[in-house]
Amino acid sequence: MPIIRIEMFEGRDREQKRQIIKEVTDGFSRATGASPDTVHVVLTDVSTEDWGRGGEAFADKT
Amino acid sequence: MPIIRIEMFEGRDREQKRQIIKEVTDGFSRATGASPDTVHVVLTDVSTEDWGRGGEAFADKT
Amino acid sequence: MPIIRIEMFEGRDREQKRQIIKEVTDGFSRATGASPDTVHVVLTDVSTEDWGRGGEAFADKT
Amino acid sequence: MPIIRIEMFEGRDREQKRQIIKEVTDGFSRATGASPDTVHVVLTDVSTEDWGRGGEAFADKT
Amino acid sequence: MPIIRIEMFEGRDREQKRQIIKEVTDGFSRATGASPDTVHVVLTDVSTEDWGRGGEAFADKT
Amino acid sequence: MPIIRIEMFEGRDREQKRQIIKEVTDGFSRATGASPDTVHVVLTDVSTEDWGRGGEAFADKT
């Protein structure tokens, strides 16, 4: 009954999101033997203005 | 001082969100005896393209 | 298909946790008309040393 | 390798977000001695309709 | 720079956790072309007393 | 009314956690002008077996 949450930079299109949901579910299933039907995946888009490392937003990195 | 976070499919209108905040807070309070004033609720809308089960986005399920 | 996550101070016993899961699920269901069977609840215990407000851990408040 | 996630009311402009990422990263670094380069910060804007306390959305408090 | 968080029932041993981290990272990388080096995975064990569906903890389901 | 959640490697002692709560709260307050009294901080310890990057748990990196 796993719940997989993925935060990533915004900008992936619908087809890439489909692939992410599929590949990550299959990967978890291969690793554990869990049925894919029990695996939830929730994607969250994050703007580069809202994500920082080293004290600086990625939007400001050059 | 509980924090209750709810991820759900997008599309609830403002009145339904009011009801969710009220009912969930009251439910927690009844279960624990905690004062409703200490209960935070944060709602997050998730698109059906961003939520998958069984390796497939809900947007693609027929 | 909502997922409800609750962070609260540690120390609730198993019976209280049962009540929280039941009451919060029923509250969400009443507010939205969603079937309780689709509602997930995940509880997280937080130590008072790990939770602060006003810059001070609750464990240190007198 | 800490990950710092901040939920706050929406409405901060880009310059304030820059300051939040910088100040919170520096604060964590001062407290722990960790290099700022290892600190991730992710900001999440929450609408006052989606955040409640005491069973009432902040949008409805007068 | 994705962050992948996985909540699952407690009880996986260290070798299974290794496999989960590896397979999920590779799956994300295949789907997006992102370098595995940028992918963080954080696992969270959840007790069956702390996870409910349909208003009932999994620990109580027969 | 911000909520700040910090995931970090386990092993910080109580005094370091006090400093983290204090410094991060003050940093947020300086950046935004918000009163420290409104700032919640929740710390989460993560084992190096449960945190991976590049498909490998930190516990296994040499």
C-alpha cells in the first residue's frame, strides 16, 4: 500500500508524467514484489523560484 | 497541536472545502478531546494527471 | 482517493488512534460524499523535542 | 543533506522568497555547522481557503 | 533534482530498501533522462496501527 | 502561520535541535517580518539506510 510522492521541477509534459508514474511504480514493484495495483504515485511540480540550494533559488543560479 | 494535511483530487468548490475543514477538525477533536482551536488543516488539490495507481494516471483510466 | 496525513504529539494509545482514523474518515466522507473505502489516513507521532513554535521546542515550554 | 519544506500563505513576492531561502538556509547552517550547499529549501504557497484552524478556513475568519 | 518520498508498511529489511532506492531511482531516470545522481529517495516506515483505510487501521483488518 | 518541516540525518542531540528550531524560526521571521510566535517547526530524523541519492543509500556510500 505504498504512497510515492515526487517533487520535481515544473515543466514535464503529460507524456513524461505518464512515463514517471509507470516506471517508478514498476521499479517499486520489482524491488518488493508488491502488486503495482497497490502503488500510489503523486507528482508535485515545483517552480525554480520556490526551490533553493545553498541559500539561492534555482531560478537565480546562472 | 495536530496538523492535518489532505491530498485530494482537484475540483472541490469553496463550500465543500469549508465542510471538509469543519468535519475533519470536529472528528479529530471528538476522537481525542483536543480543542478544535489547536487543529490545523491544510488542503492540497491534485490533478488526475498527477495521481496514479497501478502505474497509470487516473486521468488515463477509462 | 484522498490521503489524510496527521502529525500529532506522540503518546496516543492504540485505541485513540483507532478513534482518530474512524472519526476523521467519517468526517471527510460526510463533507464530500466520498466512500470511506477510498480514504487513507496516515498518522505520524512527533516528539515534543522535535516540534517547536515561537523558536522553542514544546518540550522546553514551561 | 537536509530538506526544508515551508508551507505558508500565498502572496510572497519573488524577493521575499529569495530572502526566506537565504535566511532559513543560513539559520540551519549556523545551528548545525552544515555547509549551506547541502541544504535544500522547497516553498509551498497555500491559499487561505485551503488552510483552516479551529474548523474554519482563514479566508472566512473576520 | 527530484525528491522521491515513499511511505510504506514497516518491515522491509535493509536489502529490500537498497533495492527500492535503486529501482525507483533508475525508473525515474529512465522516464525523464535525469541523471540518477540528482535523485533523492527518502523512505518512511509506517506501522499498520498508524495507517488506515475505510476508517479502520490495517492492524485491525482481518 | 508557516509550517517548516525539516528532514535531516538522525543523530542530532537535543541541544542541536533546540538551536535548529531557534535559528530557522528567527531566519524566517527576519525574511518576512512574521512574528516568531506564528512559526511552527517540525523535525524529522531520517536514517542513512532510508535516504539515498544516485540510487544508493547514504549508509552504503564509502
